[in-house]
Amino acid sequence: MAAIESLAGLQAQEPASPYLALWSRLARFAADDLDREFADRAVVKATLMRVTLHAVSAADYASFLPALRPMHHALRRRGTGSIDEAVVRRLGRSALAFAAEPRTNPVLRDHVDSEATRLAVDLDEAWWWVRLRHDFIHVPTTRPWSFSRRPTLAAATSWLADLAFAKESLAIEHLVRRYLGAFGPATMADAAAWSGLTIARLRPGFSGIEQSGQLWRGRDERGRELLDLLTSPRPGCGVDAPPRFLPMWDSLLLAYADRTRLIDDAARSVVIGRNGDTLPTFLVDGRVAGLWWAVADSGSGCRIELEPFGRLAAATRRALDREAERLAAFLAPLEPAVYRRYRTSRARRPRTAWPGA
């Protein structure tokens, strides 16, 4: 849980991704460790930053959500109208009461549909607004990875005993602290890109940290102001950055408005699909150098195949192969062909767009 908090939460659109994010960052990480955190409700999966799914500690959920709710509530469904606020609240109260016990997505949808029919509201509109405007948590139901792609939901206040949300102003400062602790030094624009909030909304959080005497200020090579927590480590450019394998939608690739510190524009066009899918990547010297894919071998074995964006030095390839063997050993008993369906997805950029082509 402490590792998840230090990373300001983990992207969780794909069930495997939080596990792989921790595996890539922690020594001796075991999938059972995170399974237990989900089962014990110390870590929860819910819609948070950028209106996407994240795994966060229960404490951070209570402190993040009040800062993010206005963004969730301001979102509008493209090409459609709105529903009367009183109707949305009524539908939401009914759905949350029904979800005091965990409900599968279809069962909860049927309940909302029934209520919407009685109120003469468009069913798709009702479901979209209920899910967006009300606090649901994904309930762990399966293995591996605790969750399937067909969610089971519970009302947050029912799933988390004694849940007490932070005041909005404190929530914004807490969100900024977590962000800087995970990704600083960074600009305010970076924090806005990661969170989905505007700079104007985040600025009081930075001010609160500064007033407490805990804000560090610096400049990058382009003269832009960088911000960080005063006590955070800021290693120099000589620090070794060994090869690392990152999962789909890894937070590192989504944490900055200017991602060129990690990935050039040509590589980014390959890593991020037409529909926003962010593919599994590997890092060399701290920068994205290609994609990786898990392939099931005979029996329950697994091997990792690389799609590098350019020529790899022999020593680099050997280091990647060693790390790939570790990753294969981790995946083999869990899901040897994790992310397989994305490898041939039509949303992927064509091979001719590859940086090394």
C-alpha cells in the first residue's frame, strides 16, 4: 500500500497493469501481496484521475475524490443532452442503495434501467450519468489480477467502512503532494495533464505546500519552472537507469504534459493507439525504446518478445533479455499471454510509422 501511495496510484484499465507496475518497481513483489490489499479493502479500484480507472489506497481514495469530483461532474456526453439534476440524484440514490451489496455491471444496469423507465428517461443517458456522478468501487472477484473486464461494483460508502471524504481544499493539496512525490520535479501543466484538472484548480494546492515551507522550485533547460517537494530526492543525470518493462497505461507515460523527457514524438505515435490504448513498453536509459509482448509457450510457460524502435547495443540486449526472463517467470503462472489481444488490435499504428522504420 505504501508503494502505491508513493506512486500516486496505479493505472488500472487493464486488470494486470497495477501488478506489473509494482513488479517493475519493487524487489520481491508477489501478486498475492496486491491480491490481499484488494481483498482487505486497503487498496481500491475506482474512477479517479482523468476519469480513468486507478488503484489507490483507501485513504487516498477518500482524499483524491473530492478534488476530482467537479471534473467528473462537469463532463458531458458528446452528442447528447443532459438529464435534470433532480432525476440524476434520484437515480443515483437508488443505484447506491442497491449497490450496498456488490452487483455485477449488468445487474446494476438493469436496476438503473428499471428506475429510468419509470421516470421516462433515456436508458443509456441514465446509466452514463449514474456511473459518472456517483461513487462506486470495483469489487475484487477473480484471479489472476483480482478483477475481470466485466466489473462488479459496490457503493463506496458501503465497501469502505467509516469512509470520510476530505474537504475539497485539503483534497487538492493532498493530490498535488502525491503527484509531486511520485513525479516531481514537474510543471503545473504536468500535474494538470496527469490529474485532468486545470492549472487554476490545482494552484491552491501548490500554494498550500509552499506556505508550509515544503515546496522546491527550479528550472529546466528550457527555462520552465519546475516544482517538487523539498525533501524529495533529485538524483543527477549520472544515476544508472537499468532496463525496465512497463505495463499498459503505465502512469509514468501519462504523468507529464511534455512527455519528451521519456519518449520522443515518433515513438509516442506508436505506443499510443488511435483509441488511446497505451501499449506495454520497455525503457533503456530511462527512455522508451520499444514494445514488449508476452507469448504463451507450450504448457504454461511464457516468453517475452521485444519490438525495439531501433538498434540495441549487445550489452543492452543482454540486460533486457535477463529482465525479460524475470518478467516471464512472473507472468507464467498468472497469465502467460497477458495483453495478447492488443498486439493485433486495429487501433495500433501501422508498422511504417515506427521510429526505426
